Amino acid sequence: MKTPKQMIEGVKESFAAFKENKKLYNIVRLSVSAAITVLVIILTVVALRDLDFSTIAHVEYNWGLFVFALPVFLAGPFFKSASMAFGYAKGDMKYSDALKVTVIGNGLNLVLPFKLGEGVRLSLYPHGMTVAKRARYFGMMLACEAVMLLIFMILSGVLHISQNNHITEEQRYFDFWLPAFFILLGVLAAAITVALIFKSTRELLTSLITTEKGINSLIFSVLSWTSTFIAIILVLLSFSNISFFTAFKIASSVIVFINLAILIPSTPGQLGIFELSVMLSFLAFGQPLTAEQGIVAGLILHLVYYICLLPFTTVLWLIHKAKQRRLEKAESAAIVSKED
């Protein structure tokens, strides 16, 4: 009978062999993504079928706070880039390169389906950086995101437990946040446990709290998530019937759902699942919040992402391509001079 260590090694070898079979790996990945997309569409249709869309046009909204939320949200990618350049990738990546990796990757995921922007993101790391280092830094970025996601999941769960929940019978089937919270927490805990089994991921995670680079990464990740959290609160405060504390509670749930939605390879920009996640966050906290308000909030928050990221992505992409052309010309000139 195999020992647990031998079983783990067997799983690792099988997974490595599966990933090396690029054709099969891509077919499975795209099939899973397509299935998730279909499921998202079905869930969205079911969730929206009983809504009164005529009331959406009459939702009172303060667009001044929306405009103020834009620069606050835009600070997030700058802090996230700092998490790389002054944290775990310090010495290997300049801040400009980290900004390019962060913004272009996120921006492309807003327009490409199945999170295809992640493939482009990996290609944007500095020229000459090994594949192993790219994979390590990408893993460190995901580890920082997982830590912040766990913190906000706990915050949202505590706020939900402590609140006075008033949900109508029509909205009762939306009151799923507590079981969903514990399920997601369990999944995340299981993922971390599995990650700790493997030496490489164990070293990666422990380096976050035992090294100066790792601690710097976490500090900038906190600032990045906090700026996004504040921007969400500002968007929610724009509704006339939402107080600051209510906006704070909803935002703690919205930021969790949005980031989980972003992780799912589905429609371009997670269109549909993004709005659905915001609507469910509204309904999880009961009256006087409505599903119609949740849809409006989801659309407005999605608009914030597009307004902030797409122009920024376009500018950085053009700069990146111009730099690539200059490097290609320089390399061609160097080859010609050697031949002469």
C-alpha cells in the first residue's frame, strides 16, 4: 500500500503530465470555462426574471460621489503594482513593468472571455526573466489576493451575523450569504492546506510573513484592497436611502463577491456574474435594499472598472508595443553590424 507521501507525489506527477499535454489541457480548460459561462447565464436569467425593470430608471443616484470614486478606485492598481515592485519582485522588476503587468492583464480580462488576459499578463514580465520566476511571482500575487480575500470574507461574515436582518418572503431565497460564507471559507482553507503540502507553494506562502519583501507585498495589498473598498462605499453612498454603515456592510460583501467573480473564467469582464454578485450582496442585507438597486449598483461598479482600466490599459499597451519595436530595431541593427 502506498504511503501518503507516495500518493501526493503520484498526484503531482499526474498533474504535471496533464499540463504538459497542451492540447488536452486547453480543451479541458475551455470546456470548464464554457460550462461556467452557461451556468452564469442561467443563474442571471433566474435571478432577474421577477425584477421590475421599470423601477430602475427611477432609482435616485448622486453622480458626484461616483466621479469622486473613480480616482480612489484607480489608486488600487498603483498599490498592487507596488506590491510587486517593492515587495516580492523587488530587484527583478521595475515599478513601470509591474504597473504594465497589473493594468494590462486586468484590462484585457475586461474585454476577453475565459480570462485569456492572464496568458498575455505572463508575457509582459521583463525580458529575460525565467519562466520559473514568472510563475513564482504570479503565485505570490495570487497568495496576497487570497490573504486579502480571506480577511474580507471574515469581515463580511461578522457584519452579517451581527446585523438585524429583515428579508421579505420574496427575497428569502437570496439569504444564502452565511452558508455561502462558510462554504467559501472552507474551500479557501482546503486550498491553503493542499498548497502547504507542496514544498514550493509552502515556501511561497511562508515567505509572505517571514521576509521583508513578503511583508511589504502584504502592506501594499492591504492599501490596494482598501482603496477599492472605499471606492465601492462611495458608489453605494450615492444611493439616497443607504447610510454609511449600511454601505460599509454591503461593500464588505460586494468586494468578496466581485473578486470571486473575477477569478471565474467566464464572459468578457465577467459580464452578468459581476452584476449578479452585487445584487445578491444587496439582498443578503435585507430591507430597505432592493434587487433593482443591486442591479444599478452592479452596472455602475462595472462602469467604474471600465472607465478606470480600459483607457489606462490602452495607453500602457501602446507604450509596451512601441518599446518592443525599438528593441527589435536595436537587435536587428546589432545583427547587421556584426555581419559587416
